[in-house]
Amino acid sequence: HIKIAYRIIIFAIFIAIIEQSPCLFLYEHIKISTTNIIICTITNEFFIQFNTYFNYLIIGNILPYLITFSFGLMAYRNIKEINYRTVPLVRRELDKQLTTMVLIQVIYTFFSILPSMIIYLILAYGNIQDLVLIAQLRLIYAIMTCLYYSYFASPFYIYVCASERFRRQLIHVISKIHLKRFQARIATVNQVIPHI
């Protein structure tokens, strides 16, 4: 299965490079005439639509949610089948922990990605004329964007909170491996013997 995983990763990287390569030459420096500030923005109308619909909406919001949701459904189905399988108790507990972590990740994904996507759709496609409402929506969108980016760091914290085994392994790696390496480096700093 490792060879399949490597092939999928290489294929995904190849697709990402092809899909994102227009960014290298379609962003341009433009001077805003009213403020004399130079900004980097897209000027190609087709790429603006591509970036809005495909990059942001599908790749950045819908696809991660669908992938996480599908794994959540598989994890839920797995936890239903755990009781009917004849597997060792330790394996059953590990399966329950993994399923719990995936389900928590699905719930967190729902609350972190969906609000920013909704506000973005309202701002981009809602024909809003009220400037105060637009400013309020942009403020909400800025806050929701911070929540959106927390989605990418959340698996670590979810695993630490939901999995006792992950916590033990993290403590072991930090305290036993890294701290011993750091202490060994401190102890061997002064190796010069004073000569009288």
C-alpha cells in the first residue's frame, strides 16, 4: 500500500503544480491611482473566475470538507462494525480512538470551513449595495478566515485531546528523546581541561 500512497502523492503534487502554475505569471503589480500604493493582483478576467470558483471554492473549501466527511462516514461505519468483529480488545480500543478522532475532526471541519465559505459566497455573489453591511461582512469574513486557517493545525490538537495513546507518545518523544538529546549537548560543551 505504500507504493500506491507514493503514487497518489506524486500525482497530487503534479496536479497541484499544473493547477497553480498560472499564478506565477498572471499576478501583476498595479499602482492604485488614488493612493499611489502598488498591489499585486490578478488582471486576467478568466483567471479571476478560475481562482474564485475553482481554487477557493472547490479546492480550498468543498474538497477538504468532502474528504473529511467521507472519512468520517467510513469511521462511523467502522465503529458500528467493531462490536461484531472478533478482534483483540487492544485493537478494538485503538479503532474506537481512531474513529473518535476522525469524527471530532469532521465536526471541527464543519465549524471551521463552512462559515468562511458561506460569508465568502455572500460577499462574492450577493449583490450587496449597503457599504456598512459590506464592511460588517468583511470583518466577519476576516474572523472566519482565522478560524478557517485553524483547520490546518487542528488535527494535532484533536489527536492530543482525544487519544491517550497519542498523548503518551508525544510526551515520550518530547521528554525522552528530544530533552535527552538537548541535555547531552549541554553536558559536552566544555571539554577543555584547564592547564596550570
